[in-house]
Amino acid sequence: MVIPPPLKPNRITDFLKPYMLRMHFTNKYVNAQVVHNPTATVACSASTQEKELREKLKESQESTRDVAAAAKIGRLLGQRLMQKDIPAVSVFLKGDQKYHGKVKAVIDSLREAGVKLI
């Protein structure tokens, strides 16, 4: 006889945050991605390593690692999220990340693009 696993009550699943924004900054690049937690898959991502964006930044002689590049990544990620009908994300900050500089630029650009932050 097989006993089925217990089902989660609806009241718990209503408060889960399925989409998490994760950011990674290196000395050369800025990366941001939105991860769907229940399936552990990347729903959407943007990076200054992408060929198109890197060429645009190179033509205008802008850096791929400063606050302005982080703002462009936030705007691009926001547009991609709205195209995929993901209206809200929650923010995951690592222990050493504070709401300042590049982190603030990405988050503010997401807000300007119309994505709600939980």
C-alpha cells in the first residue's frame, strides 16, 4: 500500500515568493537573473557579457562594470520580465551586498521598467 505525500495547504502557498532577483558583480561584468524558486530554473537574465549589449557599450566607449552599466542591465531585465508576464519579483541580497551603488542601480531600474518588488 502506497501512502501519498501530504498536500500543502493553500494558505502557505499564497505567501511563497516564486521569483527571486539575484545579482552578481565581477571586476569586469554585471549579471542579474530572475530565478523561479519552485522549479529552480532561470526565468529571465541579463548581463553585460551578452554580445549585443557589449558591442553597444564598446561603441559608446562605456564601461561594462560601473553603475551606468548596472542601470542598463536593470532596464533590460525589466523589459524582458514584462514581455514574459512576470509582474513582480523579490530581491535576494547576499550578505555583503547593501542597497547602494550597483545594487541600487539595478533595483531602481527594475522599478522604473514597471516590475514590482516584493
